[in-house]
Amino acid sequence: MLDFKKEIRLAFSENKLAIGVSIAILVISLILGYFLEPYLHAYLNPVVEQFSKQIESGAIKLTFQSIFSNNIRIVFLMFLFGLLFCFSTLILAFNGFFVGYFTATTGDLFHTLLLLVPHGIFEFSSCILACSSGIVLFRFAYNLIRTWFGKENMSLYDSYVLNFDKLKQAIILLMLATVLMAIAGAIEVYLTIPIANFITSILS
């Protein structure tokens, strides 16, 4: 039987580089999106306006189900696209870039942060782990093929067994990302606006 606490510790301790790279990509993309907003306005603003109109018209409903299903799709895409030479890093970078851009367009950084931080802590953490899981998945696939072809009398199954720990760690990181995204969705729907209104009322 698996010792989940031990497996989670190993997933983090043995994949510090993947997690560190994911954090760096998210932070840099957020900063770039924020400061490059004037140069991106003509390209990205139509997307933001269309999204806003869809929300106002009711075409898109910000329910827990809709938010979670959209975000969990991104999580699994980052996991699976890790197989394509760590393409998950590009998905993370784009999402960070867009959030940074959107934050800059609001013109009120403090109020925007109030609406982002409560659920964003969990959502960004989820995205970091999802991207990391994709990187670890790529490492598993790479090592699987390398050992299969690189060692004599090594069968595909033997190579799979030899590298199974990496696959297990990738799945563990994905599971944690899924849990964090569910928490983020619940907070975004039920708590973010009340928390923002409460803090605004105290400061006003």
C-alpha cells in the first residue's frame, strides 16, 4: 500500500527543478503581460471584450461547474502536452501572460488583486504543479525510450518498471493540481467577491 505522504514528499523533493522552472515561467509571464499591455492592446483587447460580453449576456455563466471544468481542462492539457517536448510550459506561459495583461487593463491594480488573490493563490499553485507534472511526464517518456534502446536485452516493460517512479510522481503532481483547482473554483465562486467587498468596506 502506498504511503501517500511519503510519495508526495518524494514528488516534490525529486522534481524541484521542474517546479522551480514552472514558478519562474509563471512569474516572468505575469510580469511581461502586465508591462507589455500597451503593445498588446490591439491584439488581446478584442478577446477580453468578447469574453466580457459573453458573461454579461449570460452566454458564459461563472458557476463552479463552468469555472472548474474550464480550468481542469487546462490542467490536464498541461499534463498531457508535457509529452510534446514540455509544451505544457508554453500553455502556462500564455495563461500567465494573459492574466498579467488583463490585470494591467483594469486600471485599478489594488481592486484587481483583491479579486484575483483569494482564489489565485490556489489556481496559480495548481497551474505550477500541472506544468511540473507535464515536465516530469516528459522526463518519464524520455527515460523510458532512452533506457529501452540504450541497454542490451532491455524490454519495453523492463524500461517501464525501471522508470515507473517518474510516471507515479507526475500523476501525484497532477492529482494535487486537480485538488487545488477545485479549491480555487469554490473560492472564486463563493468567497472572492465577499472577501473583496469586506476588505474594501474596511478601507473605505
